[in-house]
Amino acid sequence: MTTLSLRGLSKKFGNNLVVNNVNLDVQDREFVVLLGPSGCGKTTILRMIAGLEKATEGEIILDDQVINHVPPQKRDMAMVFQNYALYAHLKVFDNLAFGLRMRKTPKEEIEKRVREVAEMLHIGIHMEKKPRQLSGGERQRVALGRAIVRNPRLFLMDEPLSNLDALLRVQTRVEILQLCRRIGATVLYVTHDQVEAMTMAQRMVLLREGVTQQIDTAEVIYNLPANQFVARFVGSPPMNILEDVFLTKEDDKLWAKAPGFSLDISGYKHRAAIEREAGSGIRSIHLGFRPDSVSFISADRRDAGIPASIALTEVIGREVLVYCDIGQQLLCAVVPPPQAPKDGDNVVLGVDASKVHLFESESGENLALLA
């Protein structure tokens, strides 16, 4: 049984605070993904857990033991790096066996464990080859095998798929998930790819400039983002955000208004949570909605939608991305090909009110979570 806890973990490089008060609990056999843009502190967190960087503040707790001052080689963790970090002069077998030999594991045990892992990863036929003779996917399997063969308490994976082409990334991430479930691994996985994170994670930790933005399942983060940054970072194409929108209640209806349009959002899911404030007068907010919640409605309903002109359409198979010019910005809609307008058409955009998100103008926080 392996659990990991981070308590107030922070890291400074000089005066630069790159990780700021991160708190996290990873349960036994859980696959947790650290997600965020480049430079947000993901890899630094992984390196502090591995003992390759010293934490400025906070505690790293592995199975109820604080390990801040435990040397890296005694933490019983395995790290899979972005660049594979294989020994170019060693054959695949020797790369897999290297960590076991350093731990003075008996020769018979090394042979047994290496052969088992090689068969599990379908690299048994490459045991006499050197890394330069392997494809990118095969090298990645060797790097994973070197970690697995040690049977560590915790796996740390730092963007292990970033050097693979698109098709191989999909194939390899499926293999990693299947493998981790089969061996019952506890995994902390770093990526900047939100699709990769959403498809792999049991829980996601979204970071921005070293600060935790939200920790939850992919489904919750997608459907109820904590703030405007999360809303735009998770989801492809990203969420549409309209700024300087005014929220007001008129009779029994809730309206979102801005110069040029009025949207009836009475069907907003969290209406009760914000109705009290809306009823007290007009209030400026940011209005968010995902591209798949946009539809094209009748031109005679301009008072209930957003007038726009079609700037560009992109066909991506079963869907069409439609970019709509509303004057000050482009909005994106995702529709089936039969429903797609033509470039240059004048249209009116309808928005499913049950799927809109309302954010504080200044803080960007989701109003549904502030009530």
C-alpha cells in the first residue's frame, strides 16, 4: 500500500517562487496527473518528491513518513523522464537490469524480473539491441520497464509521451494505463497536454504559476471549472469567454447583456446561487460557454441570441469548427457538417443556458462555487 501527501510544499529559486503552498493527497493505486502550462511548477514538484530538488517549505509524506531529508536512492521511487534517459552504450537487457544491479540484487532474480517485464511490455525481442536501434515507442517502453522492474512504491512520470508522434502517443498512453492497473501502481504523472490528462487521470491537479487551481476528476473540472483559467485551459477547442457582460434579473427571467446582444440564461444550472446578487441590480460578469453548447438560431430571434458573421469553418471529420465574428472577438461553435453555415454568412448564435458559466470579472472565480 502506497500513499503520498504534500503539505504546504513550496520551492524558491533565488527570489522566484515557482511552487507555492501545494497540498495534495494521492491514494494507494491512484493515477494522478499534474497538468498546467509550461513553467507552472509541475516538474519541480516531481523532482522534489523524488529528492532531486530540496523543498523550500512544506512536507513530503510517503506512507506516513516525512521523507524531506531521505536521500533519493532510499525513497523507493522510480522516475520516467521525458527524454528516456537510457544508457546508449548498454543493450536493452542491461538498461533494464541496471537499477537492480546497483542494489546488489542476485543475478537469478535480475534475469527473472527483467524477462518478465520485457514480455509484459512486448520488448523481449529487442533485448540484445542498443537504444539507437529502437523506435521512439520502443525506447519509451524500455524506460518504463526500467522503472517497473524495480517494483518501487511510487512511479513518477515526467511527460513521458512528449517525444512521440500523435498516433504513437495515443497507443502508448493506453498501454501505460493498462500496465499501471495490472501491476497496481501508484502514479504521479506530469503533462501539459490537457487531452492526455483528461483521458488518463483518475484525478487531475491543475496548476498555474506554481499555485493549485483545482483538484478533481476530469469530468468535474470540465463541467464545473473553478475559475476562468481552468475553464479555458481544459477543453478543446477552449471555452468561449465574453467579458463585460451584465447580469440582471427582470421579472422571472435572468439575462446576460452586452452591447449588441441579450441572452436569456434563465436555464442557468446554478441560478439559485447567484439570483440574490442579480436581483439587487445590474452586475458586470464574464460569461463562458463551450463551443458544443452553441447553435445557430433563426434570424428573427436576434433579441435572444448573439448576431455574428462567419469568419472561417474548419471540417474535422464528424464535426465542423465554426469561427464566428461578433465584432470584438471570435467565438467558436462545434456543429455537425449538415448544420454548418458558409464562410461570410450572417447568423444568430443561440447558447444552451443550462451549460453557461458565470465568472467574477476581477478574480475570474466561478460564481457557482462562490455562493
